Amino acid sequence: MNYKNLTIYGPFVQAITLEDLPDKGAIAMEAIVPIKNAGILVDEKGKVVECGIYSHLVDSYYASAPKIKSMHPQVVLPGFIDSHTHICFAGSRANDFEMRNSGKSYLDIAASGGGIWSSVQHVRNATEEQLVQNLNENIKNCISQGITCIEVKSGYGLSVVEEVKMLRAIKKAQENCPIKIVPTCLAAHLKPKDFDGSNAEYLTYIVNELLPIIKEENLSDRIDIFIEKSAFSPEEGLNYVLQAKNLGFKITVHADQFTPGGSRVAVEVGALSADHLEASGEEEIQVLATSETVATALPGASLGLGESFTPARKLLDAGACLAIASDWNPGSAPMGQLLTQASILATYEKLNAAEVFSGLCFRAAKALDIKNKGKLSAGFDADFQVYDVEDYREILYHQGSIRPTQVYSKGISLV
Ligand SMILES: [Zn+2]
């Protein structure tokens, strides 16, 4: 090893590595054992070599002249991973929010020109460059929240041309972005009003006309579908997902948001994750818990819509792998504050810090099929965030009102 290119970050009052925590199921409160007076040793590629006691790292490596990045004594933990967002969008849906809070129904809102279709209109009217700009702004906001990896979905284009425009915008944003962006094709968000044919015909059109372009231009290797009464049935969804899987796409599903059905499809096809799950019952929880599909709670959608939360406690107790993501989108989850949402979910669902941080870090990485992020562990990317507190429990306790003072991606300072 070339010691000259190593950097020690620290000392920190506490480092929360999330090492040795289980991939699935409930986690005991005591499972988090902070390393006190900690340091992180990082190599020239931005990988963690070791996270341990700072003075030991200095004693072992300083003689070989590593660089030292001095830190104000604070708490460090892995960067958050937001595994479910729709942050490539244009326009506002404040009108929907106000109508919903005035007691108007989903159908009333749709009839007045609101709902997903209004975001589709905004995105179709925006240029690719405008979408890149909006997305960059939102990514900047995410980084300031300690998020160092973000999934971004298409799904407001809903035609071959417009979905390609969205995915190209996401790819372009990635080119100048200091953190990892994971693009997902959500052309199966809804059958657009202007498509002349059935749901099944729309999905066939996507498979035949859009997915080959996405592969050819290397725009995404993941597809998502909204399985719900108002969107696609479980049967339509299963058929679509199997075809996409045959083409080599990884699968994630918007499942059980208002009615159960999607989670079974997700598990049946071996999807990476089933997201939402607010309407999952005992059977769905068991099916998810005995699978390798990550169950993703989206508390931002519950808060945006005034609906119940995903049964996160039950999912964990049954043995599921629970991730927590923001679902940030202009309609149902406009807040876009992941830590606030996760803290609130924790109070309603009784989740301890070990369970919440696992759901925001390595369990979310699993939902994105990423193996080297989400822990401060040897070989993992040195993605971490630093809070100006002396005890890690302060972070959730403040329910998102404090932000990290420093954020690093592969050892490089972003905030
Ligand atoms: Zn969503």
C-alpha cells in the first residue's frame, strides 16, 4: 500500500460505522456501538481503509506521512442513500395540495387538471436543459442533507420521446455531480391520457419502443411500475416486469400504496425492492419478510397525503429488510427532507436509531443493488457526513432540524 496517499479524517467524538449490523429484520437498540475518539483512514481512490480509534490510526500510519484532515470533534456516520425519488420534475402541485386539504377527492383533483398528469404537462413543456437545472438544484439540496447517493426516476414523460428526454437529463446531471445518481425508468407510472389503447397495449409499446433505446443509450438498467387500481393491475404489472427482466433490467415496484397487490408481484419476480407498502396487510408483510426484496417505507408520501405510515415495525419484526426513502416528488411528497421524515416515521412506528440509520444507509444500498456504500467499513466508499453533536442519538432526536456540517463523497468534501 502506498501510505503517502492515505488521509486520516478525525478525530471524531463518535463514529457510527453500521458495521456488523444484520441485513434483515429488527435490530436491538444496543447494536450501535460508537467508536469513541474515532478516525477514518481513506485511500487515494476514496475508499475506507479502516475506521478505528484516531490515535491508533495516527500511530500506525502517520510515520508513513499520510495527510491529516483535522475535524472539529463531532459525530460521523455514513452518508444517507435516498433509494426512491422523483426529483427530475418541473412545476408545482401546490394546487393539488390545497384541494386535497380542502377535502377534494383524487378524481376532483384529476378533473381540475391536477395529479400526475399535471406534472407530465410541466415536464413535456420543459427542455432537457431545464430539467437538468431543476435536478441539479434538488441534488444540491439532498447533498446538504447528508445524502451521498440518490435514485432518480423518470415517469413524467410517458411517451418514448419524453421518457428518453427525462433519462438523458438524469444522465447529464450525473456527469457533473459529485455523488452517485441511480436512474430508473418509470414509464409505467400511468397510462397517459393521450395514448390511444389499453393499459396492456401501452406497456407493450414501452417494451417494444422505449426499453431498447434505454439499453442502447445506456440510460438506465432499472425499471419501475406503479401497481395500483388507478394505474396498472398486478397481472398487467407482472407481464411487463417479466418482459423487462428478460431484457436484463433490474426491477423495483411501487407496491401496496392504497391497495395490496404490488408487493406479491415484486417478490414473485425477485424485485430489488417493493416501495410504499402503506396498505400491506399481515400476508403481504410475511411474503416480503421471507424474501430478499427490500421493503421501502416512504414516510414523505404519508405526510404529503395525510395517509397512514408503512407498517415498518411489523415488517422489521417479521424479518424484512426495511429501507427508508423520501419519495420526493411534486405531488404526494413535496417536502424532500429525508431525515425529518425518517425521524417522524421512527416516532410513529417505534424504530430505534440502529433501525433508522440502517434503513437510510446500507439497507437502502441493497435496494439499489449497491454493495460498497452505506457503511464505514474497509473497502466501502468514504461517503460520510458529520454532525456538530457529541452523541449520535441527537441526530434523530432533533427530527431533521439539524443538518450535517460536513458531507464527503469518496473522501472529497462537498459541504
Ligand atoms: Zn414514488
